[in-house]
Amino acid sequence: MMDGMGPWMLGGLLFGVVIVASFVGLIAYLAARASGGPQRSADAVDVLKLRLARGELDRAEYEERLALLRGEASAERPHN
């Protein structure tokens, strides 16, 4: 005999698994939300600013590339 617990025991076990999985999912969701979610990479203007600050670009080259990114027409810069 099954002591009268057969189907209820399986249902109780499945219910417990669903509760634990929901709790773990909630914790993961809250942790991701608290950290600001996935970090986006720096956009092109930020990269240009960083390269200017490092000295990789001079001011004229920075302004020319910035104008290109913004879609502004700029005069051709003479090459050295």
C-alpha cells in the first residue's frame, strides 16, 4: 500500500521545486536590477574624448572626427 500519500507527495514535491526556483529567479532579477543591468560600452564620443585626453589625437583631429560623428560637413584636413 501507498499509505494514502502517492499523488499528493509528488504534487507537494513539484510545488516545492517551483517555490525554490521562483525565489532564486527573484533574487537574480533584483540583483541584476540593482547593478544597473548589463553595462553598455562607451559610445564613440566618449572614446574620442578619452583618446584626446591620452594625447592620441590632437585638438584638430578630435574636432574633425567629432563633426563626422555628428553628421556635420567639415572641410578636408590637410595631411602632413
